[in-house]
Amino acid sequence: MSKYLVIFMLWSIVIHGQSIFKTLEPESLPPNWESWIDSTPISGFKKQGIQFVSSQKKINPLMASVFLPKSISKQKICLRITSIDGRYRANLIYKIDQAENGMLNLSIPTKYQEKLKHYKPDEVALLATMDVLCDSNIGKNLIASWERKKNLSEFQINFNSRKDVNLLVVENGRVLLDKPFEDLNLKKDNPVSFNRSCKVPINIVSKDSSIFVRETWVKENGKIQIKEYEFPIIL
């Protein structure tokens, strides 16, 4: 087989691989679906993002992706986007009419493209959940991404806390991972929406695993206080 034929076959595989990505448009766009705050914003939710670690230097603010590992139909993808400085927030809903699986592109028709395109992938958190409705924000999490790749080996959880925070992966009562979150105050200028981040190898997590974020702090009376937040992920 000639080297030219090999190159042609590999190129065909690449083109075919790119063509299988399907793009979903938002179900609707209410007037307040996104916002930009020029004044100093305040922080918000504890849970801020679950997304694949990206190698890109900047985000493409018009497109994100989510990974659906199995066929799911008649549900909705609820996407929340939050910049680390708290200036940008958006909430979008994508309807799945038929069974889909694999990487799905999510169109983001933002009017703040010029402002957002200067952010790095780890500076804009993506939190995607799968639910029948999107007003509760309690559905199971999908791993989102700022890259449209099929093979991504590591994801990160972004969290907002002033306490000591660890990420735990537990399976059948056995702790597979107990890892402290990175303090983003040490590497980012004035993080507001989230100030903790933890990277997790995807191969350590299975459908039988449970993922928790554990906050630990000492109360005024000297007692240790612990609070856990579960991150159920669809794998």
C-alpha cells in the first residue's frame, strides 16, 4: 500500500469523525438568558462546572459540547455558563427529540462574543445537566467541553468555597480518589464565581462510582464541620 493511499485513508477518517458531531440549537431564548456585568459582581452557586480539560488557549464562545455516553431521548440538556470573574452568566436549554449519543455540539448565540473570546477554557465554567425540566438544576451532570474532541482523558470540577475542599471518588464503599482542590486565588486575579478547581482522570470513574465534594472547616467552638455535595455524572 502506498504512503499516499494511507494518507488519504487517514484523512477520510478525520473528515468522517468530524462529520458525526451534531449541533443542537437552543430550545428558546428568553430575554434574560445571558448577562454581562461591568460593575464588580458577587459570587453565586457552590457548583460551577464539570468539563473536560481543554488544551485550547482561548474559548470559542459560540460553541460548546457535551458528551452523551448512551442514547437518551425526550429529555433536555440544561447548560449553565459562568465566567470566573462573575461578569458573564448564561442559561440555555437544548431539547433532545430523538435518541442521541456521543459528542453533541451546543450552539451558543451570544451577543458578547468579543468580550468572551479572550477567556481561557479554565476561566469559563460549563455545567450541563440532563433533566426533563431545567428550572430545578438537580438533574444528573454531563461532562461538557470547550473542545469538540472524542477522546478526552481528564475532566475538572469547578467549585466556589472559602473552606478546605477535597474531591472524593467512591466505588462500593472504597475510596478511589481523595484529592484536594487547587486554590485558584493563587493563580487567577480575583476569582469570584469559583475559586477552587480539581482535575480527575476519566478512567478512574465508572458508572458505579460516586463523586463528592467535601468541605471541611473548624467552627468557633473548635469542632470540625464537614459538608458534602454529590456530583452525579452520566457515564
